Amino acid sequence: MENLHPLLNEICLRLEIIEKKLESNITSTKTELNAQEAADFLGIKIKTLYQYNHKKLIKYNKPLKFIEYNVEELKKFKSRNEIVSNDELKKSINPKKRRHGK
């Protein structure tokens, strides 16, 4: 029983690796994804994806009957929603130096 916890951790790590490999396979071979593939790619529920559609937060195409998502647009959406660390934020800000006197 004591070995169960580390074993579960190992399984979770391996599943994450498999998930990333599957994600890269989908995006490397396809340029357009259906709603379920797009939700999986973004790591969200399909219901959340449809809410993003309704709020016009994410770009999508509807050429015929079904909605399609462009992989490049999904990548842009993901990077647009990244959280910047404090260190990165400090590096991006150039504080103005004040001169006192001449």
C-alpha cells in the first residue's frame, strides 16, 4: 500500500507525456480541428469552448454544417492567455530613471 502513491504519480506523469505526444500528432498533421479536438488541444471542456465561441473570445470557421478551429489560431489563443511570471514582467518593464538636478 505504501508504494501505491508513488506508482500513481508515475502513471500520471506518463499519461501527461502521452497526452502531449497525441496533441503534437494532431496539430502536426491537421490544420483544422473539430470542436472536441480543439477543446482537447486547449485543455478545456467542450462546453467552455462553446462559451468562448458565444462570447467571441476565440476564432472559428463554419464553412458548412460543423464548426472548425484553425490550429494556428488556437496556438495564438493559448499564448495570448499565458500568465507572465513576475520575473518576466520585471524584465519587460524599463523603469524610467529620474534625474535630480543637472
